[in-house]
Amino acid sequence: MKEILTIALPKGKLLARSLELLQGCGIPCAGVARESRRLTFDFPARRTRLIICRPTDIPTYVEYGAADAGFVGKDTIVEQNRDVAELLDLKFGACRFMVAAPEESLPPRRPDGSYDLKAFNRMRVATKFPRVARLFFNEQGMQVTTIKLHGNIELAPKVGLAEMIVDIVSSGATLKENRLVEIAPIFEATTRLIANRVTYRLRFDAIRALSDGLREQLGGPRRR
């Protein structure tokens, strides 16, 4: 008998689209809903189990084998640096990482119109994503002090805790409300399919079938 394939899905706003994609692969999702308090859903006929997790916990469940595969944002993958296999860009839940600073302390502009980020060298940056920030500023050849916060990142420059922030932006409305300006893009993040590395080798056919079914819905061909 084939083993159950366990897939970790993010609770919250990404769940609905995740379920749509799974249903398009022929995986049943009956009873799974954003407002449900249940966290596990078993479908023995399809030898599938769905578990609903906090998005930031999904790489941990997958790395340690509690889930064979999962849907998680690229932002979480980069920040946590877990030992998982990233298989497919699912192309939803898009957001972008950026550096922002207060309007009154904007750095000079370069001839191409971009901001001279080096004006903030050796300063402090507040962020929920210290690894993302460190990697980015290292690539720029800059030394900064990263200060990890868990919320209200926009407050840090207002009270003198940091000179700039690194955060995820969707519409940019929160930045404008707090008189912050985007001064440098870092990267765009979308939801990805990840898998446990051991499971990917041992149950290659099952996980490849899942990946191919998702890819077809996104307009890509099945891999041979």
C-alpha cells in the first residue's frame, strides 16, 4: 500500500488559492476552509493528508518530515534558510521586499534617478527579516546593524530606533501613511511548492505528479 502524502498548507489569506490549485490536481479538499478550526484533513481514498499551519512554520514541518510537501512564501524560505527542496513557483500571494526610509532623510539620487543607498552605510535597519536584510546589504558592500522586530516596523524610524527599514510591501499604503519612501527594491516573493529532501528522493513519482499537476494549471508543460 502506498504511503499517505502529507501536504502542509498556509492558514490565512493564502489558503483559498492553495486549495483551488490542489483541487485542480484532483486532490480532494472537502471541509477544508479558512474559518475551520480543524488542522488536519485525511482523504484515505487519495492517500493524502492536508495539514493547516502557520505560514512561517511550514518550512520546519517540511524539513523535519512531518509534512512531505508544502506551500510557502519565498520570503519565508529565504529568511529561514531551511534545508528543503524548492520545486515550483506557484505565482500567487505576490509581495515585494524593499528598503524604505523617512521622507526627511532620503539619500541623494544617482543620475539614473535611483537613490544612493550607500548614504545609509553603517546605520541601523529595523526589520522582521534580518537574514534577508543582511544578505542584501552584504551584496551592496555595506555594513549595517540589523534590529529584529516582530511588528510595527514603520515605528522604528519615527522614534529613532533605526534610520531605515526592510519590510514586505503589497500596496505601499502603510508606508505612505507613515511618511516612508521606498529607496531600494530587494526581491519579489510569491508562494512556492517545497518538499522534504528525503521524501523527494524516496517518493519521487508522487511529488513529481503533484508538481506537474500544479505546473499545468499555471500554464506550464509537464516535464518529461
